[in-house]
Amino acid sequence: MRVAVTSTGPDTASQVDPRFGRADWFVVVDTSSGQIKAIDNSAGADARSGAGVQAAQAVVGEGVEYVLTGHCGPNAFRTLDAAGVKVVVDVKGTVEQAIDMLKSGDLKPVAGPNVQGHAG
């Protein structure tokens, strides 16, 4: 399975970034092959508006099945949900810990956003 984790850095030892659209990085992990890809989200993090949707489109383009993050707003959630990506919120710890928790069944997808959208 392919999983995107919001991250404060470009590797699995980095902490989960609580922000989705304005996360510093997305670390995409293929749990079958162990392949890891870091996506710099500085353009989205600095966007005046639409950061959540831009971030959602970026991870959808990576073919992920899950997004693990701290918070996800309504616009990003709708974009991810429409693409069939499951969203898990309130994730803490390192990227590696988050992936392990998902694989062990400790993390469950949510049915909606857990924060309000931001006025653009």
C-alpha cells in the first residue's frame, strides 16, 4: 500500500507535521516495497490560499491509498475523498511510527475533516 505522511522533514525519522496543506514535506512510503519518496511542499506551505487542495492533488498524483496527518480541512478532505484516498487524522510521532501504527491497525480513517477551512 502507498501512504503519504505529512512530515517536518524528508525522511521517516522526521516528526509528523500536524498540518496537511501547509506541511513542510510529504513522505510517501510504499509499504510493500519499502520505497520512500520525499515531496517538498514549500510551494504549498507558502501559498496564500488553496494550500489544502494543492497538497491533496500532489499526493493523489502519487497514487497513495492513505494520508496520515494531524489535521485535514474540508476542501482537502473532499479532494482526497473524491480520489478514493482514506484520511487518518490526529496522527503523532515519527513518520515511521505512524506507518507502523497504520499497518498494525491502530489508526483508522475518518469520515470527514477535523478542522474548519481557512478563508482564502
